[in-house]
Amino acid sequence: MLALAYGKSTTGRALRNRVLRTEARVTLIDGLLAISVLISLVLNAAFGWWGADPLAALVIVYYGIREGRTALEEASV
């Protein structure tokens, strides 16, 4: 996902395509969220840190709310 986000961002800048640059940002967030889930699963499995799973869920909720607010702000402009 992170390599895909980089490719989209590079192509979007080269083509001066705002939609592709925005899509790159969304793909980057998706990649970071996937990494947070993976890290929490590894911490839970390796060390028994059950609290890592709810913490990853809070990270996902935070980014979901943030992206929702951004989308609403851009839609109202």
C-alpha cells in the first residue's frame, strides 16, 4: 500500500492531477492503518498485550473521524 501511495503521489504531481494526489493520500492512510493493525496483532500474539488491539482500534477511529471531517469540509466549500 505504501509503494502504491508513493506511485500515485508521484504520478499525480507529474500530471498535476488533484484527484490522483488525494487518492494517494487516502491510500497512504490505508497503509498506515493496516500497519497499526498488524503491529497490534503481533504484540498481542508475541507478548500477550491484549491492550494493543483496542489501541489500534482507537487509532482507526481517530483517522476515520478525521477523514470524515475533511470530506465534509471539502464538500461544503
